[in-house]
Amino acid sequence: MKRLRHFVAVVDQRSFLRAADVINISQPALSLSIRELEKGLEVQLLDRTPTAVLPTVPGQQLYSHAVALLRDADAAKRAVAGIGDPALQDIRFGVGKSICARKLATAMQSLTARFPGVRLTAVAGTFAGLSPRLAAGELDFLLTRLPDDRSASDFTFRPLFEDSHIVFAGPDHPLARRDAVSLADLANARWVYGEPFEEVIPDWGAPFYAAELRPPRPVLHADSYTLIKAIVSSSDAISIMPAPVLESDWQAQTISILNTPDLDWTQECGLTVRRARSLSPIATAFVTEIETAYSTV
């Protein structure tokens, strides 16, 4: 393990001298460690050029595996130490944009009240974007919309609640006065959205195709929910967002929820964890808090 750390340091620093300074070891000792590693693997791992030290092709392969292995080893050490003092640990987790922030805040508040020194890092994204980072050990778990295909052997999925997408318009929009809005009305409306429909709801166009209608195409893409809601509330455009995101706006009457009986854009949300890696004690405690908070959704 020590030799792998030495090897990773050299690749990161592109220099034996700088790597030796970083890991606090003499340069001759570092060079000997790398030679012993290459001897044991029977392959050259580094190319020493006049300007830098670079990994060979086998070295590149070893580097990616070594980084993951060392990350898991460090996590295991933190987990063992955390049994006595879990507040010393960091938790990094992925979270979907549509996750009810109020429930997540409740879970975070409960956890930090129990362990005041814990440090939480939330990385926003979708399951498709975050799952490779979970698989690589960069994240402890995900709280996102769950994929339709859950046959991946690397993960365990824990459904928590259903995430409904709701079509909405400004309070003075003509469709807001309708008891029910038809698919034809939706297909002919001006849409604003922040993410490609296909990434959010894979079969979102099916009801329109079944009715022999062309599915709507947004006239504007924006990467901010706040901006989209501001545009919709003051224009003739409509949009669609997860229900929790719209709760406060609907209560403030800055938007109108449209009744769309022909649409059912609902997806299951929950936790995703790595099957082959146990959560640390503090991460397990956080997952329990999340499950408790979302059980009331």
C-alpha cells in the first residue's frame, strides 16, 4: 500500500523531487520504492523524460486502480476511527435537483445536532451523471430519481417516495382558467424548460404520440429553476417541474398548477449505495435520518 501511495504521488506531481517533498520522504528512498514496485509487477510504470515523469500505458492502468484502492483504504480507516468519534468524518453524497429540499434539510439538521463536527458535501446532478462517481467511491450514496433499469449489480436501490412532475403556468395564463388542459393544448403551447425532457422523463412523449400529436419542444432552455419560474409567471410560456420545487410558488400564488388528466409523469426517488462497499457509521446515521425525514412525504 505504501508503494502505491508513492507511485500515485509521483504521477500526480510529475516529479520525484516534488513527490518526495509532498509525502515527506527522501528522493533516493522514493526512487527505490518505485523500482521495487516495478520489479514486483515486472513492468515499467514511469517514463523519466527531461521535463517530467509520466506514466507508461501500464502505469496509467495502475494509477486509476491505485487511486480507487487508496480512497477505499482511507475510507475504511475513517470508518474505524469514526466508531469512536464519527464527527471526524466527511460525508459526500449526490442529490437530484428535484429532491424536496425541506425534507433533506430536516435530515441534515437532525444529523448535525447529534454530531456537531460532521462535514457534509452535496453534489447536485442526475443519477446518470452521479452514478459513475458513486461507483468510483467519490460519493458515499445518492439521493436522486431512481433509474427504470435497476439491474446494475454494483448498486443497491432503496425507494423512498414518488416524484411527480407538474405542468404550470403564470396566474393569468389562459390555460390556468381551464378545468382540464388537453394534450392538444399542451402540444401547441410555448414551453420553457431547463433539462431535456428525455433525460428527466424517458417516455415523456408517449402520451402525445398515442394521440397522434407532436410532443412539445421548448422554445427556451435555462439551467435555473428560479429563472424558469420567473419567466413563466410573467409570460405566456408554460413549463414542468417536480412538485416539491413548486410548493412555495403555488402557495404564494405566483404560478398556477394546470390540471393535465392525460399525463402521469411520476417517478420513484430514493437512495442508491454501492453494493460492495459498506457505509461508514456516520454515513449510515445520515441515511437513517434521510429515510425518517422522507417517510412523511
